[in-house]
Amino acid sequence: MVDMDKIVSLCKRRGFIFQSSEIYGGTGSCWDYGPLGVELKNNVKRLWWRDSAQARSDMVGLDASILMHPRVWRASGHLDHFTDPMVDCRACKRRFRADKIDEEEWVHYCEATKGNKFMIPGGEACKHCHHLRSLCPACGKGELTEPRQFNLMFKTFMGPVEDDAAVTYLRPETAQGIFVNFDNVLQSMRMKLPFGIAQIGKAFRNEITPGNFTFRTREFEQMEIEFFVMPGTDEEWHQRWIDERFAWYQRYGIRKENIRLREHEKDELAFYAKRCVDVEYLFPMGWSELEGIANRTDYDLKQHSHFSGKTLDYFDDESKQRFVPYVIEPSAGADRSALAFLVDAYHEEEVRGEKRVVLRFHAELAPLKIAVLPLLKKNDRIVETAKKLTADLRRRWHAVYDDTASIGRLYRRQDEVGTPFCVTVDVQTVGDDKAAADEKVTIRDRDTMEQVRVPIGNLDTVMAELMAGHWSAVAGQHGIVKNSSGVSEVRLKTTNDGRG
Ligand code: ATP
């Protein structure tokens, strides 16, 4: 399994993700997306939006504000119930989530071995004294306090006066912005049940123990759907959404052995939820939640109706009945999805005795789609042609030009950031005193490292085919050519991260 350190280091080295405020020593659990990271995350959000809000006739979009009326959080139950149980170490003062503490590796000074120090995986007993953890997992010495409930909402003040009346909260989920706009959307868009509202936006949670890179942070982005249905049809719609969301991740490249569904136990369910299923991904630290898909019944609309005094219901023309719809909520994280796509794409291979790191992103997710590379940097005609090609391709795809290294190195650089295709311009393309220009360029496929040579005039059409995943068809039509740099890229041995 690829370890998280490799992913973190690649992300920093290649401009995907940096620690927030790094020059000041960094802030706990906040991360900044660099030039390639913002492209990846935007692609995740764009695909989700396209598939959820635009491609379906039963869905519309919304972008609600982060700051809301404080009573929203009373009505939603967040003020009273959005808490995690927290324990403190009496010695080192570190804090832990009581319900997750046994998942952590723990420090143990074992009496059976004269007090030797051991690091023991979460939930396991010491092999020597057979004791389970009872003290602080970090220092191994301190007693832990009794669990206290800690509210995860970030408190702030609205307006210039910092008094109790001005207290408000940064939203801990985007969902409530949808519920409070239910009637606005229903009326303005003349929606008929069943229909859904999709929203992407920032959410904030003062997590007790953030960590695992961008998996658990205090500021993150959610991609949420509230799908309103007639009571009685909710169970069927819930299952449909579970199937749809499970398939969505696989459509964009997540390998099926690394993704699974997990049904919530009855005692895990929120008190208003009828059923909840998580989509889990095999992250480097183990199976963890990528998305939760819950049947929230009519709880939220009823609560907001009760607290606001406004009726939030639906009149069904056919049955002439008025009722409060049930809601199915597929709630995903943009950051967790981007991280899962990154981890899943990561492969190490051995090519001609050298290690090749390649991110096998789905073309729609890849931050860069095409790199145009001149074979000889000193040949003006090659450089000029390559730059012009880049500008032409850029109108349609995110293309870059790079001439800062030898061709072999440039290929490896693009592999490492997951660029699906490289286009090489060489002497044959532009011609010289001995031969006329053939006006063809070489396209190299990231995954197979095969190359085809195509006329520049056809590049747009061929690229469109390739982006749609038709490499074999294009290769069949144009024929595989030898590597134009004369370097054989024959793959000797492939090792993915060992999970596939
Ligand atoms: P967890 O059990 O991991 O704390 P949760 O069940 O509280 O997650 P939800 O409230 O269901 O999470 O939020 C929906 C989605 O939002 C999650 O599946 C996840 O993708 C994302 N998410 C929630 N909390 C965080 C966080 N602290 N950092 C990054 N993403 C998050």
C-alpha cells in the first residue's frame, strides 16, 4: 500500500498541496491547493456538478452563504448535538476523540519488560504483558479524563459588537443552506417531486484530532445533495442514490477493490435517520468514509418549519395531498474525493531499470491534459511550432509547453503529475536541409508509453478521441511508432501500490 508520506511529499514537490501558512510554521490541519491541486480539485467538483446538477432533469443547483441565521443551528440540532466526546491527558495535556482513540497507535511502557517502550497498533494488546491501552496513547504515562462533549462548530461574531446577541457560526455542513431554501427553489423553479438540490461549498469543523493529510481538516469542501421525495418512496430512492454514488467514483477511475459500502449499525444512526450507508475508500490508513448517504426522513424540513414559523411542505396535484417530503442526502467531501483519486492513481513502475512514478488519472480529472515538448530546444522552427501548437490546443484543453530538460526527463515529469498525453515536435515535423517537413507530431500515451504519429491538421480530432479514452482505436488507425527520441520505454516490470 502506498504510504501517506509518499503522497504528501509528491503533492508538495509537484505543486498539488502545501501546508497552510508554511513559512510561519504551518497551521494545524489546514492545507492549500497549489497550481496542480486546484486543477485536480476543480475537476472533481466540475464532474460532480455536471453529473449531479446539470445532467439530470430532476436536479438543480444552489450556492448558499456560509454565515447563516444562528437559529438555523438551533433548529438543525447542531447547537445541542453536533459534538464529539473528548478526553484530555492529565500529564501531557493532549486531547483525543474518545470514540476514535483506540484507532490510534499507542505508546506503551511495558512492565513485563522492565518498562521498555513499545509502539503498538491501535486496538491491539501488548504482546508481552497482554494489556490493552488504558493511559494516554501519545505519552504513554498520563491518565485520561472522563469524556466531555465538545461542540465542533466554529463560533464567531456578526457585526461590530462582540456580545452574545452577535454570536453566529461558520457552517459545519452545507446541507442546512439547502433546507432553508427549499421553498424558494420549489416556487421559483416550479419543481415537482421527486427533485434534488445540489450544492458545493466550504464547511468548517473544529475537529479535535484532525489529520491524515487532507482527509480530516478543520476547513473543507462538501458536495451535497438533498433529494426530496414522497414519503413511502424514500427507501427505493435511497437505494438508487447509494448505487449511483458508488458507481460515480468508479466511473472516474477508483478501482473496485479499493471502494466499498458500509451500512450503519442501528446504534450509529443519527436519531432522525432511517438508514445510512457510507461509501468507504481504502486510504493508506485503512478503510475510511468518503461519502455518507442518509435517509433523513422529514426531520430537517419539519424542524425549520417549527423554528421559523414558515410552512415547508409540498402540495401534490395528483393526489391533492399536502405533506412534508422525505429527504435522501448523499454528502461527499471534495477534499477526500480528490485525495482518494490521487491515492488510487499513484503507481510506481520499473522502466529500463529506473523507477517511474505515474499518476494514472482519468483524463477528465488530470490537472494537465497535454504537454507539448520540443525534441530539440535549440532548433527555432521546432520551438516555434511547439509553442504555436500549445496555444492552439489551449483553446480546448489545459495544455502546457516545457523545454527545460531532456525528453526522457520531461516525460517522467508529466507522468508524475498524471498528464495523459505528451505531444512531441521533432526535426521531421518541421523539416531541414535534407528532408521536407512531414508536418506530423508524435503523441505519447502516459499509461502504455506507446506513441503514434499524426498530422498536425488532425491533432484536434485525434485528441478529442484520446480524451474520450480511445487510445487503442487511434493506435490501430495510425500505427504505433518507435519513440522519436530513440529511447526505448519498454516496461519491464510494473508494481502498482500493491493493493490492486
Ligand atoms: P467522519 O465520521 O469522518 O468525521 P462525518 O460522518 O462526520 O465524517 P459527514 O458529516 O457525513 O461526515 O460529512 C459528509 C462528508 O464531508 C464526509 O463523508 C467527508 O467526505 C466530508 N468531511 C466531513 N468532515 C470532514 C473533515 N473534517 N475534513 C474533510 N472532509 C470532511
